[in-house]
Amino acid sequence: MNSTAPNRRPTPPAPEHVADDLQRIRLLTREMRASEKRIADNGRERRALLRELRLKHVPFRTLAEAAGTSEQAIYKDLRHGRTRTA
């Protein structure tokens, strides 16, 4: 018979290691939230610039090349931006 029971729980880590890991989780979560906010802010600014440039008749192809994406993605981004801000 195997000396290790399948339902045996592992030994919990020392409390000081848990506290350090929990603090690291808190820090990472704060950094993730800050990054998400920056991404959202950048997206709003990008859409505003795209709208401005479209009003100046800059072609979708030119915008797509500058953004490193497809014309369809630019169109969707502009449409999405109008829908969300309206």
C-alpha cells in the first residue's frame, strides 16, 4: 500500500511566505488596473485622432498603415468610438 494517502493535504507554507506572496498579488493587481486605465485612455485618444484625420479626408489605408492594422479594424474602431461616446 502506498504510504501517501491521496486525500492528504500538502503542508501549508510558512506564514511569512504567504504574507509576502499576498502582498505581491496586491501590487500586481494595482499595476494591472493602472495599465488597464492607460490602455483605455490611449484608446480614446487614438479614436479622437482617427476621427480628426478622417475629417481631413485621410484615407483608411493611410490610417491603417500608421496604426499597423487593417482598414477594417480602423473602420470598426471609429464606429465603436462613436457608439460608445454617443
